[in-house]
Amino acid sequence: MKNKIMMLLLSLMVLMMGYFGLQAYSQARKYEQSTQKLVMEKDVSKQAEYQAKAWMEKLSLGYYANEKRLLREELIRAQEVHQVEAKRYTLYVMGLLTAILISSLLAGLRFFTFFGALSALVVLYFGLFTLLLTVTIHKELEYVGDVVLSFESKSLLGSVVKLWESGDIAIALVILLFSVLIPLFKTLSLMFVAVVMESRFAHGIVKFFKVIGKWSMLDVFVVATLLVYLTGNGSDVSHAEVQVGLYFFLAYVFVSMLVSLSADRMLKKSVNSE
């Protein structure tokens, strides 16, 4: 009875984590959209128009309102709100993730392995699809001001697609393998291990992941390489800003390592008790 209550409680916490993750993803998307609108307002022609109207506003001593300025201020406010909300919901996810790990560990290694892997699967999903990085290339032009030349915003999977389309197929395949396919297979396998821990097949899965364990930080490395590639792939002045998708992915890396250790200890205890 106690185990059933704990399982129900942990399942509800995972569902709540998924809900807050969706909210973080939604706010990150709205932040991206408001940023894109703001960027469109800062191309060469619109920036020149903005500066002309700014001078008219000054010369009129406040009788003429620069609607471009008002629009930009509104977009900046919306941008800030969406970014704050995305971070707030991400913080809720991380809080629930911590609570799930602590609660399941108190219930036993089997609970910790299963619900830890399930939680890792949730944060991996949002780590793959949520905005990872935004990069703005801008330049200061005389009499015109700060002009945005280009704007890039990509999730991890979106970056893989971009690399593939730009001809960097080898890099795209490495990131796809070590940051998408292997993590997904590993997480699902660890959940399976927790369910069928008595079988020899479960021991084989854990041994396999112990063999490739020395490559466990490669997913972090390839993401770091991707960030450097995107931030350095431009000219003039580049402004890069890390988004909440990166926190989801790093949370997955940390939790998956803990769950792998838990699965190994769980199976060793199972063997010793036989």
C-alpha cells in the first residue's frame, strides 16, 4: 500500500514537471517571436525611419509621439516578461525534479532508477525542443544607429537541421547520435531495467552502459561545440544569449548519470540477495 501511494505521488510530480516544462517551452517560443519582431524593427530602413521620427519628437517638444518608439518599448516589455516567465517555469521544473529524486531515493533504488529515468526523459524532451541559444549580429552605423544584420534562434534539434542543410553533415550526425539518439535509448533502457531487474538481460544493459560510460560527457562536449560554432559563425558584433533549453539538457545529463549509478547498485544488490 505504501509503495502504491509513493508511486502515485511520484507519477503526479512527473506530470506536474511535464506541465511546467510545456509552459517554459511556450514562454521561450513567445520570447523568440517577440525578439524576431524587435529585430525586424531594427533593419536599416526601419532604423533610419526610427531615428528620423525620434528627431521629430525632440523638435516638437513632446507634441509628436514617435509610434516606432512606443512599439519598440512594448516589444521590449513583452520580451522581458516572456523571458522571466520561461526561467520561472524552468525553475519549477528543476524544483520538482529535485523533489522526485529525493523522494524516490527514500523509497528505494528501484523507485529511484525508474522515476529518475522517467524524469530524465521529460527534461531530455524539453532540452531537445526548447530554445537553446539566440545569436544576434548587429552593427553600429553612423547617423542610423544600431542595426541588426541577422538573428538566429535554434533548439538543439533545430541546430542539427541547420548544420545538415549548411553542409556540415558530419557535425550534425555526431550531435544527433550523442545528444539525441544515445540519450533517448539510454533513458528508455534504464526504465526497462527497473521494471525487469531480475532478468539477465537487465544486467547486460547496465554493463553495456558502463562500457560506454567514459563517453558520458561527450554529449556536453558536442553541445558546447555547437554553442561556440553558432556564436562564432558571424561577423561584426555578435551577441549570444543562452536560453532555458540548455538548462533542461544539462539537467538530463546530471540525472542520467545518477540513474546509471543507481541501476548498477540496484542490480548488484539483487544479485547479492539471491
